[in-house]
Amino acid sequence: MNQIVNKEQLNPTVTLMEIDAPLIAKKAEPGQFIILRVDENGERIPLTIADYNREKGTITIIFQIVGATTEALNHLQTGDYIHDFAGPLGKATETDGLKKVAVVGGGVGCAIAYPITKKLHELGCEVHSIVGFRNRELVILEEEFKKASSKLVLMTDDGSHGEKGLVTDALKQLIEDGNQYDAVITIGPLIMMKFVCNLTKTYNIKTIASMNPIMIDGTGMCGGCRLSVGGKTQFACVDGPDFDGHEIDFDEAITRSLIYKPFEREAHEALCNLYQMEVK
């Protein structure tokens, strides 16, 4: 069992937890994930490592409350314990040799983009970070991105914070301003990553997309995270989560991801009703 040493509410639906996990913190790298169970009867879910502190021996996770397990996890408080917490799993994001990179994150995907941005910055890479959110209320990790980026462009759909528009608008402007990137790394909603990759393909810029959003089981056994990459079947959790964004069949991945939405919503509502009954 692993203790929660810190908990913060980043916005109405997104929570940060710092977990005591020295063995995982010792080996964790950006792009990797953990598998957890809230209690002995809980389901296993994968969550990407949002940060790690090797000296303190802690792992930071950031999650959005979308289903029953994340709802149950969010009810735990500082000092409580998570029943199972295993990792690091998945392949780390390749950062060696990169001199200038644009990192494009959207929504809660910015929690995955941040450790990659931080690692690149520590390696001396010039990092231009583009992060997008629906509105000001949903913005997370702004100060962290500022510290780890040579340039930060923050976009909101409604213009309530940063610049109004889409992350692709900002990326296109940076490219047309003459910035020559060794790579673009994108993490966020599937539809956002699809259009980022469509844009960079027209400029022939190497693009890495993180397919964390479609992971379910985290071991490759359930098959829920299978996707087509260059015409071949791959699994996000064991073959990735990073893939060549220009070879991913995003339309197929988007269609498959929608299958689970009704089940997530139903399980979330059932657990919320249970918590309400316990309070009464």
C-alpha cells in the first residue's frame, strides 16, 4: 500500500496526488505510467506519471474524474493509502538529441506533457509549449510550464485566459514565424492530436503522439488500446504510449474510444449515488 502525501484540486474535475512510492520514483521517466487499485475490490486503471521526485521518493499523478474508479480515488485524502500502485510501465518518451521541440498539450493531457517538457528543458533543449483548455477555470500547471519552457503559448476556446483559439492556430503561427523544430510532441484529446498531426504533416515535421487516452487495462491483455499505426496493429500500453503521429489511424482510435463512454458515465453515476446515500 502507498500513502498519499499531498492532494490538490487543480480545477473542478482534475485532482493532483503525490504518492509515496520510492521504488517507482527511482526509475520513472516522462511518458511512463502506473497501474493502481484504490482498494482490494477495485478495478485496475492506468494513470500517466505527471512528475516524480527521486530525492523524496514520490510520484505525482493527475487525473480527471470521469468514472467510478477516479471518483473513488478522489474521495481519498492526504494520509490515506492506495491499495495497489505499480510501475513504472510503458516506454519512456525519447528525448535524447532533441535541440528544439514544440510540445502541444490539451486539457488534462497537459499533465502528461509537463514532465516531458521539464525533462527536455533540463537537457538544454529549447522548448516551445502550447497548451489549450476550454476556458480559464480548467487551466492547470500554467506556472510549471512557464518555468520549464523557453516559450509558452496558452490558448482557450473562449478567450477567457491566454489567447483565443485552438492549439493548432498557435502551432501554425510559430512554424510560419520561422521556427524549425526537430520534433513536435502532442498529448491530449484524440481529436486535437489528429489535427496537430495533420498540420505538421504538411510541413514535414516529425511528430510524436502519446496515445495514453485510449489505455484501459495497461498490460495489453484487454485489447482496448489497440490501434493501427502504419497499417499494423499496435497496443498503446505495451508498444507505446508514444507513436509516429503521421502513421496513426486517428479515426479508428476515436471511434473505439467512444464505445466506453456510456459505461464510464453509468459507473460514475452509480458510485456518486452510493456516496450520497452513505453521507445521508
